Amino acid sequence: MNNPEHLSILGRRLLDRRGFLGTAGLSTAGLALASLLDADGLLADDVRTVSGKTPIRPNIDPNTPYAARPAHFEMPAKQVLVIYCPGAVSHVDTFDYKPALIKLHGQKPPGLPAVTFEGPTGNIAKPFWEFKPRGETGKMVSELLPNLANQVDDFCFFHALTTDTSAHPQGENFMNTGFTMEGFPSFGAWVTYALGTENQELPSFVAINDPRGLARSGKNNFGNGFLPAAFQAADFTAKNPPNNLHRPAGLTRGADRGTVQLLQRLNAKHLEKYPGDANLAGRIASYELAGRMQTSVPEVMDLSGETESTLKAYGIEGGSELRGHYARNCILARRLLEKGVRIVQLFNGSDPAGGNGITNWDSHSDIAETHAMQAEIMDQPTAALLADLKQRGMLEHTLVVWATEFGRMPFLQANGTGRDHNPSAFTCFLAGAGVKKGFSYGESDEFGFEAAVDKTTVYDFNATLLHLMGLDHERLTFYHNGLERRLTNVHGQVIHDVLA
């Protein structure tokens, strides 16, 4: 096979030892040059998203990943409070008034499916709580949430939301990460990846779990997915603060400070050996933040300075023990936002043993009792939190998102006491910076069964949230496994009608 005739001149040269070694040497030099250019951020980037727009890469210093960064464009919202209610709050029993359910109560649903997610459908059920007009807008809201009902003039409702799944884990994933599968970055991770935070003493993203535990999808609801680990949420509650905040009893303040200084010197020397290792730099930055949190977190969690009238307004006393714990979580959320934390995600509902309406809003049976249980915990503290933010002027720069993963059916399940999952129509609302007040966008049909007017996908909803934070959802991307990934996948339109 020496110098075979059927090969080209170039092919024969590659088989030559000297030619092969020379070509390999040049290739190795090229790879080395590309690596050096990449380390200095000098490589050209002509990657396009499916929309044809050039990604806008956040300029992130690996040594200071939490530093504040500019938005794509100027918008009033600088922080976000997400109030998430796992289990699927019934829209037809809270914010989406449907007189047809009262008219046809007890009858078979005309023109609706005979079988749904859980099996055969039951009869149409009127709202389990009376609806009344509220505020100057006259918005119809049920008696289930009387305190939130009094604030409807500040809310912007989405009444024609739809989702791609009728299962809770996938529904939570989809609402919070834009994908039904696990392993994708959460909304909070995307925002902090893009914008960082104003307070370097506290995490940029904090998840405050329900006093009863995690939601069905657990930490995936506030995880970083494939984004750098620095952008996952720190999760704790008013009842359960982060571990290891206090130094051991046998360690003096001076010795503790000396240990920290030694670690900083060792970390700095180690980082000098690997200047292009963003993962190493991110881990060091996370450990240094954890050290600073030993001072900042106890301060922000100390509610002793709150006035008696504030504690009373939030409902810490006078209700169930769970309401008291959730109320403290609400005060903690406000205090974190006051300190400049970029994203706070507050959970009302958990899933330690399936939920079933007892620990979350998943009321397949006994909805009159179980939804009332969750409302007693959520309503007063949440309303007090929103009123507190408004009174302090914080809604001028804080976007509030109240959300659940899907709605519930207008008819009863076969057992006759609860409502099944409804992915085809549900309600969420916004308040605060950048959104219209006392406004409703979209409509479900006369039964609240399907989105009928201005149907809105979760992609559209998330695209709008990013827009309100000054971020273009088509340009906020991260290159992962050969794809330019984004919160809205390849979908989503900003709903401009809800913008103030």
C-alpha cells in the first residue's frame, strides 16, 4: 500500500510519516490557539437562535458571578417575587367566574368529554364559594380568598392560560423551567444568570419552601439545570434557616476569621493555576458567599424588629400553626427583597405524601374542605405581603407573580366531591412593576373548560415575565449539547396587552 495510485496527492501525503506529523503539529497548534483565545473571550461567535437573533451573552466574571449586570433594555421591574401554589388551584372557584356552572349545576356537562385524566366525568358543579364584585373594577372573586379579593384593582389576570401536561411533576417543571422534563434551568436561574444581583452578601435567588416541605418536583423548581451552579437558588425557610450559620462554640471569632483568610489565600493560589476554569471559580465564589451569609442571613431572618401591627396583619397569630409558619415566610420574602435579592420564590403547598389537597391544592376529593384549608394558610399572609410591598413603594420595581401549574375541571369527578386536573384553562396573575392594574387578559369558555379568547401558553407567560425584567426571551440563551437553549424553547410571544 505504499503510495497507492487510487489516492489523491493530498491523501498520499497524509499517509507519509513526515507529512502526517507536520499536519498534526499544525492542527495541535491551532487547537492550542483556539483554547487560548477562548480563555480570553476572543473567539468569534456567530451562533444564531432559531429566531435568527444573535444571543446576548451576559458578561460574567467567573470570580464574581453574582455581580449586577445590565438588562437587554430598560424596564421598571428589577426584582421578582414568585408566589407558587403547587397542586393546581381551581380557577372556577377563585378568580374565573362562570355563571353557567350555577345554571347547569348537577347536570351532565353538555358537549364536554365523558372521560378525562382521572376517568369518567361527573356532573357540572357550581362554585363551592360565592362570587362577589370586588374593588372599583367590580372584578368577580370568590369568598374563598377574601383578603386577596380586596386587592384585585392592583392585579393583572391571565384567564386563558394553557399548559402541555396534566400531571403535577411535569406541570411544575413546565411552569417553572419551560420544559416538562427535569434538568432545565428555572426561571429564577435564567434571570440571575442574566442580571446577577445588587446584594453580594446574600444569594441572588432564594426559594422559600412551604413549611410542610418541597413541592412535587422538588428542587428542580428552582434549580440551575445546565447553567453554572452559582445560579441555583438557596432554599430555606423562616423555620429552617441554612445549616452551619453559626461558628462552633469552641471556635473564637479571631480563629474563625483567621481560618477564612487562610482559605481565601489558598483558593486564590489554586485559582491562579487554573485561570480558565469557570467551574472552579464558581465554586470558590459560592463558598465565599456562604461565608458572608453567616452574618447576613441571621440579620435578615431576625423578625424581632417587626412591629406588632405588622405581625398581626400577616396573621402570624390567631390562625392555624401552618398559617403562622407561612406568614413568617412571607415576612422573610419581603425582607429579602428589601435587601436586594433579585428573585424570591415563595411556595404555598408541598407534596410529602402525594398532597391530595391536604398539603397542597390538589383537591380531587372534598374540595370544599381541602381548598379551604389551603386558603386559610395562603390568603391573609399573601395579601399582607402584597399590601406591605405596596405601602413601602417596592411594587414600583418589584414584579409579583402568583402562579399554579394548571386549573381544575368545571365538573365533579366520579366520586362526586372534587375536581380533576384541567390543563386547557387556568388562571394566574401579576402585580407590580410594569403591568396594568385591574386588568384581565383572555377568557376561558362559558364553563371554564378551555381557553376561548386570547389563548396564552406557558411559553407566552414566561416570555412576558422576562420582557418585564428587560430581557429578550429569544436572545437570552445558553449553549448546551449543541443547542442554543432558552426558557421558552423555540416558542413564546410577549403579551404586550398586559404591559403598563
